[in-house]
Amino acid sequence: MVEHGDIRVVHRGGSKINFREPVITHDSRYLLCASGECVKVFSTSTEECIHDLRGHTGLVTGVLLKPSNHLQVYSCSADGTVRLWDYTDGILIKVQLMCVCVCVYVCVCADLFQLVAVDLPQSGDQLVEARELSAVLSDVSSNPAAIVFGRGVRTPPPLLSPTHHLEQFSLKEDNKKGGKNTVTCVACHPKDDCIATGHEDGKIRLWRNFNHKKEYTYSTLHWHHSAVSSLCFTPEGTNLLSGGMESVLVQWRYNQESERDFLPRLGSAITHITVSPDGALFCTSHSDNKITIIQSCVKVSAVIQGLVKGESVRTDMMVDPRSKSLVLNGKPGHLQFYSLPRDKLLYNLDIVQQEYIHESGLEQFEVVKAAFDASGSWLATVEERKQKDAELELNLKLWAFDEQTQSFVLNTTISAPHEARITAMCFCHATDSQTTMLVSTSKDGHFKAWQLGAPAHTEGKQFSPSWSCDFVGAYHGLVPECCCFSADGSLLAVSFQEVVTVWSPASWELLTTLSQPPKAVRDLCFGRLSCSKYLLGTTANNLLCCWNLLTCSLEWSTSMDISLLLADPLTENMAAFCCQAGSTDLFVFKPSEPRPVFSQKAVCSGKVTRAVFAPREEMLESCEESSQWLNHSQLYFLTPDLPVFPDIVIFLPPPFKLVIDDSVAMTPFYLLLGKHRQQEDADPLSGLSAERRPLPQCSVAIKELLQTPAHVLPSTSFLCSMFVQSLLISVTNGREETKHVEEEMESEKEEEDSEGEMESSTQRPEQASLGGQAAPALTKAQLRELKRVKKLDHSWFPGLLHS
């Protein structure tokens, strides 16, 4: 039996895995990192995600291995809880309730943080409240890299303790050479009394003798040209690791600082450095949401890449028709292909094909537009660069999919395809089209149609087909804003400010114009399937308009502040994201129906500007009308830029909940599902309730299997033998039951024989008395009932007659 619920809005992927310093387990097999509201457990050898430790309702702000048990890990979150996990099995062990946790901090007010010591109660309960908090330091930095514990520290002393001793040593904020001495990160030597600090000017200072008043000394190391973002000593203290903006891991020899090793070209700026407890693995987190695993500063052994979030997402969210992966802007000059089911980056496609220079203020080429054709055979990209006192540089590139390399290969580059910035671009998605066509619109007042030509033959050699301009269109000098092809490719709609023009791609004839009240048209979408006669558009004055292409008139319009309008390629449904009161509402509707199919208020805060319908591999069969729009496709959207890293969010249909029927026997599996039947007196006249008897529930083997955590269970052979023995029936009871059954069978056989003799003896005199006419014979059931009556006790009958 199935029970339906509400449609859910779920964070599908894209969370930041470099938000906090990752942790490597003692056996160097696993890497744990905070990722949004969960903790991810990765394999250091295969890069695959083994477990998602979910349970927090807020951003996870810190991860730490439990010192007394290396198979358990603590995680703290902004939801005010500290949770203890078994990361090998992905099991939640305990929840500690406390105030808001920011790594090892407690937020006192908006700009003030305290370092506190928390006494975690020793209790067997899973939910425990931690009430004993003691302040260690007040007014500390909100950057976790700026606080570290030294060697031998077990429990930090409270702030007001008499044993607490605070030493401070400082530098001037700016030195004579103009460098900045602000501390950015701190590390403590595991063996010696030495503290390493990184600074904004790229220098590293090693502080010693700080236990003696006014006698502290420091030495300076300098290689980084910008701020040092992370420092870490190796477990034995023989080396110091540093990293920063240069994407280079530097290894300094302790007490031999002139000797250092480098591991360059790590891809992006280093944000965190971690070393495994045995010193075999180094781990670096990077600004492009990546974690690199390194074998002792020699070579990169694994790369765990999350969704790359650049400065902005200029392209639309797209779905690759071939790999079904999400495609959008990645690192500078690239498009990233991201697998949503696995929450993992598949690969980056270098569009600009130029080395990116890490220098602030330097204008470089950026990918601003991208589009796929219907089959995924072609990819179109637009890259632009605008420098001061220089003209805009534009490149339109067409990429062909190569079956051998299973990637896209550059086919055609068109320099300066337009005289001004390109505003929109789309392919003709008609499956029966003889040619492949691309249309682009620009601020120069024109739209251009680009068509794929036939393969060229020169001197007996065949060259791959290339693209060329087939048509240039304009309308009264107005600026085109957006364009859209109909589903069958027979119509092209181009909006010129407040006028929508409809063209025939076969002849490039202007078929009609659809006027609109003043204000430009921002989005255009053709209807699909049964709604293909409709054309919808949004305007700058917050109107959603629907035109009927058969009558060339406005069918309906409504006032809505729509930030994004998109159509489902497989159904008639359309999705409109509307922004109001600082949050975004979702409306799913069909252009031919007056009421929306689905609506939900405040799906997220801020304005949603990137979303996409992704076709399902297998169609769902939802029975509820409100969720049938999710049967063919899934709707993903990108959350706006908030203080936290934006996530990819998906709408999921209602979950199927298994409801236990009351007529099901009370088996251990029944109890495992959590449905406890109420004890009721069985009706003796009801054969159905009399036949169903609950199975024994006190089996030790069943309790061992269902209640004991997997990591502490005995061996399988022991459990198997114990479980089988609990199911076996006693030999003595079995023999008695068998003997009883055999006696009943023998008695029934004797009864049948005696019934046969009685039947034959009664038939003979009746036949003789009736002159040869046979009397009706008794059935076996009647004879059996007659014999049962004969065996009854009739001793009470004479007493009844004499009374």
C-alpha cells in the first residue's frame, strides 16, 4: 500500500567541499570534508564518495576525528549541534545539543567571536545536551586558520582560571617597505615550542622563546608573492608546508629553511593544507572547490573536484543530450560537465584555450553564451573580452562531438560575428531538419542565421564541414533581445524591444509581428505538443503574455514579476520563477489551461535566474495530479549568490511511503518497519484472526541481527548458526506431532472402511424389501456425521426422560 506526500525541494549537489579544512583518517584510506549540510567521506584511492553523513539542518562548520576512537568523527554545525558519527558505516551515534557552532567558535554578536571549551557529557543516550561551556579566548578571528592548538594541549584552560597565562606579541600593521604584516594563518610545531605565522605580504615567520617575557625571537621565510593562506607542519615536525595564490605547494625543511621543495601547477589558489597522521599523504583544498591528494609532496595521486563556482554564471544552465550532465561556467575560460546523480565533475572543456593569468584587474576572455543542438552533436560558445579604451573582442566558436575522444573538438571559429555584444543564441531543435542552424542576436540591431555547410573536397581530400552566415535580419533599427525556435523548426521568434517578430527559416520571410505594450520583451518560449500554437513571453513591466499564433492575437496576459521562464522539452508544461518580497515562487502551468499545474511559495530566498528541465532516463508513474509534471523531467535550479556557496536544487516528487496493512502477520520484519500492532482480543468465531498468530518475538538471534550495529556484530558464521537454530523446531515436539497426525490418519482410514461395510450391509436388505428397487445411498459426509453422532455421550438422555 502506498501513501503520497508533498513535492520536496532538495539540494542535489554543488555544495562547497573546500569550506573547511578536510580530515584524513589514521589509515589514510578516507578523506572527510564538510559539504553544505552534510559530511562527505571520500576514498583517497578511487576518489569516489563512500558515505554522505546527513543529519544536520544547518551548514556544517567543522569536522574532527575523535581522539579516543579513530573510527569515529565529530561534526559541528550552525544548527547548534555536535554529532558523533561512525564514518566507516555512515551511522549517527550521538547528538550533542549546544549553542551555534562555528568550528571551535561561538558567535557572541555579529562581529565578535569567542573560543570556548565544551564539556561533552558521557551518556549512553543518543541525544544529549551539553550545558557546560567555558570561555578560553574572547574577541578571536572568525577565520579558523587563525587559531590552532599547540603540542600537549588536552583541555584548554578557562578564561578566568588562575593557571591561564596569556602572552601577546605583535608586529606593526605595515612595514617600511609597504608590506602588510596582518596574520592570515597559524601553525604549531608538534615537537618544539615554535609557532609559524603566515602574513598578507607573503612572508612566513617562525616564533620561538615566546614563553619568556620580552625575549621572543622570530625568523622570516619568504617565497610567496601574495598572502599565505595555509600553513601545516608534518607529524614529526621535519617539514613545514605552505600555500597561497600561486597554486604551488611549498615544503620547507625545518631548521634548514634555505632548502625547500615545490609542487607547482596545482590548478588554483590553495586555501587549506592537511597532512595524514602517518605523514604519507598531503591534502590541499583549492579555491575552485577542489581537493588534491598528494603523495609526500612528490606527485598528485587523486583529485576530488566539486562544482566549480566562478565569479558569476554567465551561461545558462544546460543539459548535455549525450552524457545527461549539467553544463555551465566552470573555472575561467572553461565549461564544466557535471554529473548530478554522482555529484561529481566529469571534465572541463577549455573554450578560450589561453593560459589564465592570476592578476587582479586584468581583463581576460570569458565564456558568456553556450548552446547545444538537439542531438548533442554540436556546441556553440561565445567568448568576449572588454579592455579599457579598446573595442569589444568577440569570438563565436562551433564545436563538434568526436566519437573517438568522447569530447568536443573545435570545428569553426568566427571572429567578430557581430559588431556589438551578443544578447541571445539558440539552435533549431527540429529532428527532421535537413541542415543544422544556429541563430544569434546582438546589440548591433541584427540577428544572424549560421548554417552548417557540406564537407569540402580539395585535391582528393575531404575536409570536415564548416559554418557560414546564411541570413542577416533586422527590424526598423530596433535592438533584438532574445530568440526562440518552435519545436518543429518551422518558425523563429525574435523580440525587438517591445515587438515580437515571427519568421520562416525556410524562406526568411517575415510572417507576422506581435505588438506589446511599452517595455522590452525579455524571454520567449514556444509551446510544446498540444500547446504548440502558443508563444509566451515576459516583459520588463512584469507581464506574462501568451499569443495565439493561429489568430495572431493576444490569448491572455497576467501581471507577474518573472525572473525566469522555461519550457519542458518533453511535455506541454512551463515553469515560471517569480520574485517577490525577497524570495522566489514557482509556478508550473500549461498555456492552454487557466489554472497552474503546481505552485509553491518561497522555494528559496533571492532571485532565481538559472534553471533547466532535465529529461528522466525512466519515466515515473505518479498518480497524484500535482506531481505528474515531474514524471518525464526533473527541474533543477541554481540558488542565488548568498553568503554560503550556492547549491543545485531539484524538485522531487512525493516519496512513496510503505503503509503496513493490519492483516499482515507480526513478523520481525513487520516490527523493523516501525508499525506496532495494538493488542486486541481475537474473536473466537473469526477464523481469519484465529489462523493468524504472531511469531515468537523473543528470539535472541533476531534481536542480534536487527538491533546491534553492524560494526560490532559477531562473525557471520556464528550469527548464521544461531539464527538457524532459533528457527528449528524441537525434535521431541516434532515426533509427538508426527505420531499424533499418523494416529488421526489411521483412525480416519478405519472409519472409511467401516463406513463402506455399513453402506454395503444396509443396501442389501433395502434392495430385497423394495423388490429390487435401490434406495438412495448415503454420502460419505452423511455417514461421517452419523458416526460422529453415534460416538456422542447420550447418558444424560434417560435422566431427562425420568424427570
